[in-house]
Amino acid sequence: MATPASVRVLEMQMLLLKRIWKTNLTLSFLQPLLFFLGMGLGVGSLVNDRPSSAEALGGIPYASFLGPGLLATTAMLTAAGESLWPVLGGFKWDGTYEAMAATRLTAAQVVRGQFLWLGVRMGIAVGGVAIVLAVHPDTRSWGIAPAVAAAMLCGLVFTAWITAWAASREYDTSFSNVQRLVITPLFLFGGAFYPVDSLPDVLRPIAWVTPLWHGVEMCRGFMLHTLGGVDLALHTLVLVAWLIPGWILCDRFFAKRLYR
Amino acid sequence: MKRFGDFEAVKGIDIDVSPGESFGFLGPNGAGKSSTMRMIAAVSPVSEGVLRIFGLDPAHDGSAIRNRLGVVPQADNLDGELTPLDNLIIYGRYFDIPRSECIARARELLDFVQLSDRSAGRVDSLSGGMKRRLTIARGLMNRPEMLLLDEPTTGLDPQARHVLWDRLYRLKQQGVTLVLTTHYMDEAEQLCDRLVVMDAGRIAAEGSPRELITRYSTREVLELRFGAGQNADQESSLIGIGERLEVLADRVLVYADDGEAALREVHNRGLQPESSLVRRSSLEDVFLRLTGRSLEE
Ligand SMILES: Nc1ncnc2c1ncn2[C@@H]1O[C@H](COP(=O)(O)OP(=O)(O)O)[C@@H](O)[C@H]1O
Ligand SMILES: [Mg+2]
């Protein structure tokens, strides 16, 4: 029986993962754990005791507010980390994609395989966060499962756009700026650490169009059981609306670069 | 025809390769060999003209064509971090060959390219010749009807080249169609039933190595060295000996069917070259005749 092409592309990446899985898994747990403890408990102790802050958070402990957002930011950071240099390198330095291009695979299949691989990488990282959240009493919730799915969808949006960017670059000069000027601001202003309502009026609409904010809101809504059907549909719609053009660009850029 | 922007890398080529044949592109760096090979491999769109591989159009059936091809690109693109065995298995999987079958073929091919004892280390630790053989094995994973080899032995030491030639010769005997590029005339002579001499994106001549030599050169060549800077001065005194003269920086080539007779005539004229050598004509002479330049600059 035929195996889907994207899965066969993934098999290659999984072989490489075998070499690094120990450090990778450890980091996947350690990093969110430290982050969650540092921010959740540290900032939490400041915030939880102030009535005005507690009210802005909707009357929940800071850790409960922060935790779900970390699922989405982790997916985004993983997507950014694994789709800039590794993708350009696949074209320029390791010849991975060139080798694939000479086989019966098509560009679109290579792209799908790459997305699937990012799904695995994000799954490991987001899964690490989910386990930490499942253990802590302030964040334990049956909503973790759908929240992980929402974080993955959000991460896939970033995977698509960042992969498209990397695939269309000749050099990696812009990559650290992508990290600094796109990813980091989104990370800080995407509503993971405080409600975007506390931002100045002019900045709020910016958060509303960024995919990260929608991912964060979905994760939080699932885990706090506050997500209504309309909100769920809207957030999903915005994320899918971001995903499709990014995916199309990936297909284009891969085809152009592999077969030129 | 292949254009990169305004630059025409491959200007005009007209060839047919039949199944089972071993066909070569002989030409210097920049002749357009790799560009041509990439078009044949269905990884580079044709800018103009008609190209059919197995009767299929690469513009529409690229994937189906690639499914039946084996490719050995000019620069190895093996996965250095993986083992030779894994490199082959993974590649076979791209063709949707079942995993168990991939393993069986990979072992068989590692045996064929004499790398069985190195199947478990990292590819990074292999020598250049071993990597080249592994790339050939990889290109054979899908049991291709045609194997494309872009400069299979460039950069290898003589012994590694001979090992490789021997393997390619065996493939040829098994009936695999070979299409290869090279800028080594000895390689072309060894491996090709038929070849084209390529220069600056065009075909300068076509035929079997023997035919080309007969058509464009004499049976033998007399090489004379008169010492630094003096070769050109001797040209006028050599006129009339042999059929044709070619004056190079370091030597003068006298084209004659009987080289020894030509050498006697040189001595009869009282000329005293520092050294002389009679040899058979090669494809190098064909190339020199056709382009006025030497193949290996
Ligand atoms: N991707 C490319 N973009 C622009 N020019 C190219 C590209 N690939 C090859 N060329 C040019 O086309 C010419 C032929 O190159 P190539 O086919 O690699 O020759 P060969 O393999 O015979 O050495 C060279 O002048 C080379 O610089
Ligand atoms: Mg070349």
C-alpha cells in the first residue's frame, strides 16, 4: 500500500531527530517549565494580590492566564526556529531538497513533508508545555487537548509564512531581523502575558490581526472553558485565512527553486 | 535551449539516445553540460525547443520521468550525518518503494559499489571516491532505465576513477542506458558508445570516439617540445610535415598518420627538439581541432 509522500519525506527528518531527541526532549520540558515557573509564580505573586490586576485577568490566578498562552507562543517560536535556517540550508547547504527534487516527489509533496516535520517538532515542544500545565493545579484542565490542537494550527500559520520567506531568500542576512522584528514583538504583544485590552487603544487592532493573538485566545478559551462557538469559528477562520496564502507561497517558491 | 535571464547557457542541441546506449557529453567547464543534464533529469524547465524523455514531456510528466531515472549530480548531495545504508533507504522511500524492499536493494547496491563494510558509519567519514560510488548506488535504488551521471569522476584520484569506471562498465553490460558528462577524454573513450563534443552551449561534433578521431584527426600525433618560448618560432620550419600543425604554448603537435616518418622528416630538416613523442590520436585532439582550445585548461 502506498504511503503518502509527505510521510515519506518525514521519515528522513525523523532519522535525523533520532540523533538529537534526547537533548531536544529535555529542552522541550525544561524551557517551558522554567518559563512557566519564573513568570507564573514570579509575576503571579505581584499580580494576584492587586485587586485591579486580578480584575483585568477576569478573576483568575496569573498562572491560569499565562499557561494557555504559552502553548501558542511555544508553537510559534518552534516554527520560527525550525523554518528559517533549516529551510534555507535544505536548499543551499545540505542539498536535502535537491536530492528530493530529483526523485518522483513533487514540490508540493516536499512542502507537505516539511510541514509535517514541523508538526512533529511543534508537537514535541507544545506537548512539553502541556505536560507542565497538566501538572500545575492552576492550569489543570480538560481543555488542554483542544488547546494543543489550536496552538498547532497557530504554529502551522507561522511555519507556512516563515518557510515561504526562507525558501525565497538567497542569503540568511534577514533572518535574525525576522526573529527580532517580527517574532519577538508578536511574542510580547500577542496577548500571552497580559490581556491586549491593557495595551493603548492604537495597538490593540494590531494584535487582533496577528495570528498569534488568535491562537492565544483559542488556547485560553479552551482551557478556561470560556470559548463560545462564534469566537471559536472566528479565530479558526482567521488562522485558516492566514494559513492558505502562506501555504500557496510555499508551494510556489519551492517549485521555483527546485525546478529552475 | 536553456536561458538564465539573458544568458544562453545551452544554445542549441539536437540529440537522440537509444535504450541501452551509453552516451556522453564531452566539453570544458561552462560548456553547458550540467544545464543540459538538469533538463534531461526533468529538474530544469526547457527555455525553448522540444525535449522528450521516454517519450514524455518533462513540462507535464516530470514526476513520472524522474520515477524512471537515476541521477548522479555533479556535486554530491548525500546526507552526511546519516549512514550510507540510511541514505539509500531514505532515497528509495522517496520513490514509494516499500521499506523492506528498500533495505534489500540498499544492501545489494552497497555490495555492488563495494561499500558493504562501510554501511554503518557516517557518510561524512567516506572518501570522495566512496561518496561518488554511494551516490551512484543511490541513483540505482529505483532500478532506473537510464542513469544520468554529471562528471562522475571529476576530482577523484586515478585509482578511485578506475574503480568507478569498472562499476559503470558493469552497469552498461547489464543494459542500463548511461548518459554522462565529462571533461576527461579518456573517460569518454572508455565509457561512451557515442558522444557529442560540446562547447559554449553548442554541439561541435557527434559520433563514436573512433569515428570522431578518424574524422577530425590523423591516426597518430607527433608531439615536439622545443623548450620554453621557442615552440612558436619553429612553426615555419615544420610546415609540410604531416597533415596539420597545432602550436601550443609548451609543445607543437604534428598530425600525421605515420608519426615515426614525420619525426624522421623533422630530423632530416636538421631540427633538434628537446623531446619528441609519437602517440595515437585522442579525443583531446578532436576537441583541439574543433575549438582551437585544450579541454583541460
Ligand atoms: N543557475 C544558473 N544561473 C545563471 N547562470 C548559470 C546557472 N547555471 C549555469 N549557469 C551558466 O551557464 C553556463 C553553463 O554552465 P554549466 O551547464 O554548469 O556548464 P558545465 O556543466 O559544462 O560546466 C556557465 O556559464 C554557467 O555560469
Ligand atoms: Mg557541470
